[in-house]
Amino acid sequence: MLIPNNSPSLLPWEDNDPSPQWSEVFGNNNPLALEIGCGVGDFVVQMAALHPELNFIALDFYNKGCIKTCKRVDKSGLTNVRVLRAEARSFIEACIRPGSLRTVIINCPDPWPKLRHRKRRLVNTGFVSYLSGFMESGANFYFATDFDDYGVDVADFMVEQAGFSNVLAPDRYRHTLEGYPISKYMRRFLDEGKQIYYVHYKKQPAAN
Ligand SMILES: C[S@@+](CC[C@H](N)C(=O)[O-])C[C@H]1O[C@@H](n2cnc3c(N)ncnc32)[C@H](O)[C@@H]1O
């Protein structure tokens, strides 16, 4: 059974519900930033404090994580974050207008370390191509992982990904990223002595 979540930061949404009107939800027309798999929300509260010019949607299908994220957002007093409990693709499909996201963030997605499970990974070339349709020209795509094989895989396929340019070029990835907060999972892995792989691309303007 789901633990009820009555936080004002939660935006209740179920599959098949109509899309929220984002300018009404946030009370302004600021561009949207989407964090997929926000976990317990420590990253999004830091990022949203650094970027008051963006409206953040913190998305996760894990209810307890959403509750913790809401508590953090409520405590922070931030008005530019809403938390949604939903699966990424069904939410995006239903609630995000094509070409409207200014930023997409994916930190430490489940690594599926076993070779036979790798096809379950969220981030692959098909998913980035799908996301691209919902991103505006010049939008940021951030990916971070502690998992070497996932980091190198994303860094390698992004070089070939149509319609994106590498902000970190000539590097494919870096192990530090200035101005980018540390999430709970990143902190855990850094404390274990592991390195984080950061990938940062921008969507190129469409060719005429
Ligand atoms: C390993 S945790 C990382 C949490 C956080 N990003 C961090 O770095 O601390 C991955 C999170 O992504 C969520 N997640 C995975 N696939 C998802 C999907 N398709 N839609 C929404 N959330 C997803 C999981 O529920 C989990 O909370």
C-alpha cells in the first residue's frame, strides 16, 4: 500500500490524467527542467536553488523517494520544484510538450550490472533520441553515473548521437563537473572511493 503524501510540493498525477498546465502549476512561464529518477531529492533542491530561473520537475516512480523529496523541497522553501510519482516515459509522453524542456538530468540510474540485464538500462541511444524530441534547441542533457561501464557506454554513444554537441569536448566525460551538485548516490560512491562519470551535451538547433 502507498504511504499517503500530502505535501504541497507533490503534483498528483496518474497515467491517463491530462497534462498539468505548467505555467499554472509554477505561476510563471519559466522553462522546464526535468530530473528523471530524483531518488530522495537532495540533488534537485541544490540544483533548483542554483537555478531559480528554471522550473524543476522531480520525477521518480519510487513512492518513498517522492515523499523524502517532497520533505526536502518543503523544508527548503523553494517554489520552483514539483515532485511527481510516475514512470518517465509515460509521464513525458502525456505531460511534456515537444521541444519544451530546457534541461534533462539523469543521475545514477540503476546500473543493471549483469551483462544479460544491460538492455534494461534506462539510458541508451534510443532513449536519448526519444528525449531529444521533447527538448528545446540548446537544451542541456546531463548524465552522471558511478558505474564505469555505464559511464563509458553513454559517453561513447553520445559522440555519435545525432543532433547533440558535446559541452565537455574534447573530453567524452569528466570526473568532476563544476556547478553540478552531488546526489545521494554520487556521495555514497565518492565516499567508497569510486569516480563519477559526468556527460554533458546540448541539443543542437535543427538544420533548416
Ligand atoms: C539508483 S537511484 C538514484 C537516485 C538519485 N538520482 C541519486 O543519484 O541519488 C535510481 C532512481 O531512479 C528511479 N527510476 C528508475 N527508472 C525510472 C523510470 N523509468 N521512471 C522514473 N523513475 C525511475 C528509481 O526509482 C530510483 O529512485
